[in-house]
Amino acid sequence: MSCPPNMVTYLSASLAPIVAGLGVLIAWRQWRTAQNKLKLDLFERRLAIYHAATRVVGTVQTSGKVQNEELSSLMSSTREAKWLLNAHVAEFLEKDLYHKLLELQTLDMMLDGLPVGAERAANVQAQRVLKDWVGQQYDVLDAKFAPFLVLRH
């Protein structure tokens, strides 16, 4: 059985657009894959900053002290926050959270040398206020990071 001569011509003429269409489809899928990879990479870097902040809050909640390693991790993470998040979140991390944690650490160091009395009681009271504030930051961090930690398709 043989094909009519016109059929071969039609098939060979339609082959080029089909191949071109497949090439366009493959290129578009590669572009979408690259876009999704970029979103995932950005998500992971933002999540690392979130984890650094919640880790130091968790340490204060469990031990009542600010560990130098976690404070250092928070400081280095927040340096990237201004490019990965918005200015409002970066300012909160650098100005509010970091400085309050540093103040709490300073008060804790000062407590060791204070004799029992009014000054020691004031120090303990100031620490309690700061620890209460730090404990409330889980919800604040969740609210501030929520727009940046959503993967959209």
C-alpha cells in the first residue's frame, strides 16, 4: 500500500511546525522550572532567618538567658534580611529584637555582681519585663514573616 503523493507533502510540511511547537513547549517548561527553583531558594533563605529569630526566642523561653552563639547567628542572619525581606521586617529584627535581647543579656551579666537589695530587684524586674516581651515575639515573628514564607504556584 502506498501513500498518495500529496499526503507525503502535507506530512513533511506539518512536521516543522510540530517540532517548533514542541521546542516552545519545552522552553516554556524550563522557564517555569527555573522560576519555581528561584522561589524555593528564596523561601529557604528567608526561612533560615525566621529560624534564627525563633531559635533565640526559644532559648530565652527555655533557659531564661541569651546565648552568644544564637545572638551572633541572629545578627548575621538579619544582615541579609534587608535584601530578602522588606525594610520593616529587617528593622524589627535589627532594632527591636536584637537590641532587646542584647539588653537582656547585659542585665543578666550585671545581675551576678549585684548584692541583694533594691538595685538587684530592679534588675530582676527589668529582666522579667524583657523576657515577657521576648516570649510574645513568636506571634509577632509569624505575622511579619507570613507574607514572605508562602509558596505560591
